[in-house]
Amino acid sequence: MAIVVDYMSLSKTIDETEINYNNFEIGSNIYLKSTGKGIYGGISYFSFDSEGTFREITFDDGSAEDGTGEIKFNTVNLKLGVKVGRAFYFRFEVGYGFGDIPEQILVKSKSSGKTTYEEIPDIPGISSSGLPVINFGIGVGLL
């Protein structure tokens, strides 16, 4: 059995939208072998927090200006994975995260307090009740 902590932060601009996001995950993996490598099952808590800056978005009153929106959600993830190596390792995981996934983003004007909702595009496999988990990573084992 092993405790797992994972954190990632990223800033990116896509189609003139600046996106900053952070995710944090903490959980436990249970290995089939006592050596702490090979095939394992895992359960974890995952927290996702993202903020986007939208350029010239049209608000409910018809005006257009810059605005910001946030997406936040938490999931409980069940995963099956494989770990190769021990002190320095590679891992691959697949599973599913159960949680309340938003379908819209509330966008607020940066200067006037106006609001509008933007639909989150349909992404295969993601629903309002959860999302698939696919993870490839490298790491350092502390014990």
C-alpha cells in the first residue's frame, strides 16, 4: 500500500483565452506485489480549479468586453494502474472520477459586473456525473 500525492499547475492561451489551472490529488494505491511495483488499484480525491480570461465576450445585455470565468470540481477516482521501477518510476493509470462536473461557466465582466454563461463543449466520455481518468507519470519513490 502507498500514499499518492499529485499536483500540477499550468498556464496556457487557447483561441485568445488565457487559462490557468491547478489540480491536486491525494489517495492510496494498493499493489498486488509486496515490492510496491507492478499492477495496482487506487482510490483518490481529486480537486480541479481553473480560471480563464475571455477576450471580447458578448454578455447578456449584448455588450462585448473582457471577462473571467472559473471551473471548479472535485471527484473521487477509482483507478487501475501499473508502476515500473521503484526509486525512480514510470506509471500508467486508467479509471473513472465520480463527481459533479459543471456544464457551464459563469463569466463575469472584469470592469462592469455583467455576466453571461458559456457552455462547456461536449468532450467524449465526460458527463455531468464524472469523467474518465487517464494518467501517465514519472516519479520518485521516497521509501
